[in-house]
Amino acid sequence: MSYDMKKQSVLRTPTLSTLLDCAEAMARGWTPDTLRGRGAAIARMTRISADPEKYLAEMTGNPPGDGVIELPDGSVVPRLPGWTRWIWSNSFAGQIAFRWRPGTTDLPPTCLGHIGYAVVPWRRGEGLATRALFETLQDVRKLDLPRVEITCETNNDASRRVIEKCGGVLIEQFAAPAALGGKKLLRFQIPLT
């Protein structure tokens, strides 16, 4: 990887003290869910208001209760182990999430990749997604996975550049399952060994 490792970390574990910053970004129109868009942001803000501790537990990999997630089509699937970190540079700038199935690099068809990220629109173009992905890959290497997969929409050139800067190799173009919107996507693998 050719990324400059000397830059300051941009990742923070979500906390109650920073949760308001995330909610404010969603209120300004940002959504971390590119499949469901604005409706997902509104649903997340409702969940934050109802039970901020539970929302944070889900973000940090300690989901209480049923351990399920709802897909865009309304179906429910088991939640995979994983974590979410805030992308932070002087203020909240987005999030990056990692999920996996212990013991394998395989993912269920309802999970498009091991890593997903979203930067708030007013902070794009600053290299924050690249820094966040690079840092996340350093943490994921500790799990001894040989590789991870990550996807982006076919027309998302900025995300494609982020993935490629962090060592991603394009392996296919495909259509997401109908339950996930059916969009055309690019799948990349990033070797970790």
C-alpha cells in the first residue's frame, strides 16, 4: 500500500459524547446507508432518540437483544459480528464499518462486503475515506483474514479510487440481490497477508 501512515488517526469509537455529532450530520442530510438513503437516516435518528445506549452498542459490536438487521426490502437477517467507527477530523466526518463471519472470508449474500464507509458530503475530497479505510485494514489484519471484499456502485469513481489506493483489486461487476436494491456494483478484494 502506498498510503502515508504518518497522518493522525481519523477513527474514533462511537460514544455518547460524540453521538450527537453523528445525529446532527444525519439531520443535515447525510446518511451512512447508501442503499436506503434518507429514510434510513430518519430511522436511525429515531433509534438514537429512543435508546442511545442500544444504538451505540450496535455500532461498537455489542448488539443487545435479537442481533438482527432489517434489509431494504423489509426482510430480517442475523447481524454479523463487526464494529463501526466514526471518521473524525476536528469534527464528525462520517463512519466506517467492518463485519465478518468468524472462521471464513465468506459473507452471506445479504452482505455486500466486509467494509462499508460513508463520508459526510461537506467533508468529501479531503482524503478522509482513504485514511479511514487504511486504518480499518490495520485493525482487520489482527483477525488473520487473508483478504476482505468491499463494493461500490459502478459510477462511484471517488470510492473506487479510495479502494484502489488501499490495495483493492477489481474482481467483478455484479448486480446486488433484489433484497438489497439490485444496483450494479463493483466488487474488490484487498489482500491482507
